[in-house]
Amino acid sequence: MATADHDDFLGIWELLPDTCQFEQGDPPRAGTYRIEQTDDGAVRFTLRLTHADGTEVTVHLEGPPDGRRQPFAGGELADAIAIEAVSPRELNSYAYWQGRQLMVAQRQLDDTGLHMRVVQAVHLPDGTRPVNVSIYRRVLEH
């Protein structure tokens, strides 16, 4: 069976907090990223973060990795998303509001497949584009 371009991303990833370089907001003090494939071929992201002040947040994102925009119930933050398996080493997601791209999250695997670099850029109304970078380590399941 052929593998999909995003297969190497599937699994659980643990944030390495000391690697965070944030231009917007404070970096989290802990986090996990679960990336799964659903039965219908979609990619499901579940991101759990513990912020510096101790509050916890869970974010879910799901869609086919074909780069096409899908409706998304993100309130005033996003009304559409797209997920794109660019290559076996790059898996991106995009958020849109009223047709305009507001955010891109690039997930890139290192050569070993054991570390994932996440670069998130947000397009703010004032024209600035702050970038947050974090590194996650693959959790090897026993």
C-alpha cells in the first residue's frame, strides 16, 4: 500500500519549550501535538498547550490534506481552513477569514523524522506578520 505524503507526521509530539521563539504572545510552558489520519483520509490535529500562566487550551483542526479550503466554525478568527501535504517532510495548514489568508502553520520534519519544527505566521490587520517557532519531539509509543 502506498504511503501518503503526510504519514511521517502521524503520531504524538511533545513540545520542547526551550526551543520556542515567539514574536506574538508568550510561549507555552508545555504542549503535545497529536496528528492522526481519520477513516475518510482527513488529517486531524489536536494541540494541547499549557500557557505560561498555567491555563490549558486544546485546539482541534481537521480536513483533507489536499490544499482546498473547507468551511470552518472558528468564529471571528477563521471561516475556512485548508490543510496541504506539501511533501513527505512538510505539512501545512492555513486559516482564512472572508477569503483572506490570516494564518499559516508550516510543520517540517527533520531528516531523522524525530523532530517537527512548527512555524506559525499570522497576518495582522496593521500589516505586520509575527512569526512563532517551536520544536516538537516525537513521542515513541511502546
